[in-house]
Amino acid sequence: MSKEKEAKKEKKEKKSVWLSYLDKEKKELEKLSSGYIDFLSNCKTERESVAETIRLAEKAGYKELRAATKGGKKLHAGDKVYVAGMGKTIALFNLGQAPLDQGLSILGAHVDTCRLDLKQNPLYEDSGLAYFNTHYYGGIKKYQWVALPLAIHGVVVKKDGTKLEIVVGEKENEPAFCVTDLLIHLAQEQMTKKADKVIEGENLDILVGSLPLEGEEKDAVKAGVLSILKEKYDIEEDDFVSAELTMVPAGRARELGFDKSLILGYGQDDRVCAYTSLYAMLEMKDVEKTAVCLLVDKEEIGSVGATGMQSRFFENALAEVMNGIGQYSDLTMRRCLANSKMLSSDVSSGYDPLYASAFDKKNVAYLGGGMVFNKYTGSRGKSGSNDANAEYLGELRGIMDKHNVRFQTAELGKVDLGGGGTIAYIMSLYGMQVIDSGVAVVSMHAPWEVTSKIDLYEVMKGYKAFLKEA
């Protein structure tokens, strides 16, 4: 090949993904982005994400597994079922023609995200102001959460089992809440502290009121807040013991930039991959191998607990599905898991030129660069990493090229600067092929994160291609 032809080929390959789209694709991209912005805005907790997943799945023809197998009814190829766990995790199955011992094609993402959780005894008064005491969840820069409008999302469960779903602070006519900050005029000492000490975790308390209740002599402001909670939401102070209430950034996700090419929103790690995984799953019709979309909880704190990936939830759900088909045995399930292939649908750090020193520019994901594959994550010497096999990457390259999916490969950041992990290493324990794949995110774990519409669309295409071909 001549140098001139090589130069033309290289120029063509570097053409922006945006410029390669036809009008039809641009319309599909905007439709996907609009639905995603709604999802981000309305689903700010794992419970809300799972509830919306069930709504969308049932609309697409999925049935709850127990209902689908009621009375001993058997499952067959083409059936679509789901299993939910404690309202915080869910697995969807699109049953294929191939026997289950040949494995599954799995998309796995997490729907929990960084936030401030209310403690079990949160409400107190100090100097005429009422506060909620919090404990932060996940890896955050604590100073980013001050002087920011916050909303309350969650559930309160009464002693009789009544469950109250609470959302306050999202509508314009509702009050918002915040963590206060020290005024700059008196912050000389504060400004000399290291970033991790500027705001202490125990000081991430939420200002919730200042109006004293008439007739009360002690803690009158606290009493006033309790009076409002009882009147408007039927919440008493003791009910906080059996509540899961979180403080999240208030307001809708938005298009970002004059050209509206980006998305700004809370909780895009990892709801951007959860939504596109779900979207791809619901778009699939008949499949050869059984397709699975798995959305889990607790990834941000180590995938622990009954709803985290380290639990037996997925294993138990798969066993029930196999039993419904009539193919269950311990050996068959082991073979099924070992022969499965998975995309651990999770985000990657996007290159930010304002912080260029944190990245290896040759091995980093770029906004607008398409779907991202992370062969390994971990930190310092790949500690805690899955590190996918080269053979699997070769297969995925072929699938993505066949379906014209633009993709890039990346690491989280420069070696020795830090690192992170996903659910990939947990699923790899079954012996299946697993790799992290998702979307580049700028300002990851900040209250507001940034993604590209192009990457959203390309990763959805990639997930569909994987479910069809893997």
C-alpha cells in the first residue's frame, strides 16, 4: 500500500464518530439520550432503578419468574423472565435455543452510586438549627458535597410493615436541603488543610430547618421538623431506625454544551451502563444463547451484602430458571457458568485535559471515542484486577467490527496514581470470560458527572452486538 493510501486510510479512521452518522442514526441517538436523561433524573437510588427496570421489562413482555412458572408451568426458548432481589438487584433472562450448559451471554452493571445516607438516629438540633446526621456511601471527595442543593430519596418502613416511599426536593415547589460551608472570610485555617480534611465526614450534616414549634421549650426546631414529617409524610422519629433515606443532588440531568453533545447528571457511574445494558436487552428478540442483563447493588462499597455481586443472588436466580426449564443439576449449572461470557458493564475514566498529568494519553478513554474496553482495572500492579484473556479480546474485536461499533481501549489512569475495581473479578471466579466495557466519564464520583451522547449510543450498539454474537 502506498504512503498516500495509508495516509488517507488513517485520516478516514480518525474521522469523528459524530461525522460518520447518518440522519437516521442521529435521531436514534437523540431518542436514546432523551430516555436516558429521564432515567437518570427519576432513578437516583438502586430501588428506583430496579422499579423502573421492572416497569420497562414488563412493558417489553418479561414476566416475573414465579408468576411464569406458577403451577409447575415450564419455561421454553423465547420466554423472557426476571428475578428481583429485595428491590435492589435484578436479573433478566431472555431464554435462547441452545442448552444452558453451553453458557450465557451476560451484561452486568451496578445501579448504586455515591451519596450521603442518613444515620439511624439522624435528627438533632444545635443552636436553633435542625440537622440530619449522615454517613457517606462510596468513594467521594467530601468537599464537593457542601453548599449543593440536595434531595431526599428512599423508603421508611413502619413497625406494621407499611412502606413509605419518600422523594422530597426534586420539584420546584418542594424544599431542598444542603450541607453548609464555612464562609471564605473566616476560612484561612480551613484553606490550609489537605483536600481530604477540608470537610470531615462527621460534618456532612444536612440543614433541614430553623423554625421552632410554638409551645416547645427544648429542641423546638427539631420538634417543628418532626411535626412536619408526621403531618406530611406520616414519619415519626422512631421510624428512622427502619428507614433507608439518602441525600442526592437535586434536579434533573441536562444536556451539556452549546451543541448539546454531552450529558451532565448525577449517578452516571454506573447508571449509564445499566441503562444501555437494559435498553440493549429489551431490544433483543430471539437469541441463540440465553441472554442475561444483571443489575446489582453495593458495587461502590465492595459488592458486599445480600444484594451485592458477592452474594448468591445470581446463582440462585439462575438455578430457579434452570429448574423452570427442566435442565437443573449442579453440574449443568457449573458448566453453564464456566461457559458463559460477560461484559462487566462499567464506566471508565474519561480524559480531561485540565488534569492531563493523571492520565497516560495513549491508554485512556476519550469522550466521543465510543465504547471502552478495560482489559484490567485494579490498582498498583493490577491488584484486585480481573485481567481479561487476549483470546476473549480478539473475539470481541471481531464482533464489534462486524457490527460497526466504534470502540477504544483504556486504563483507569496512570500507574501508581490509584485505581478502582468492578464486579468483573467476582464473576470471573466461575471460570467465565469477563471484561469491563462501558462509557468514558469525566468528573467520575462527583455529584454531577459528564458523558458523551456518542458513547451512549455506541455502547448500546456494542451491547446488542455482544448479546447477538457472543
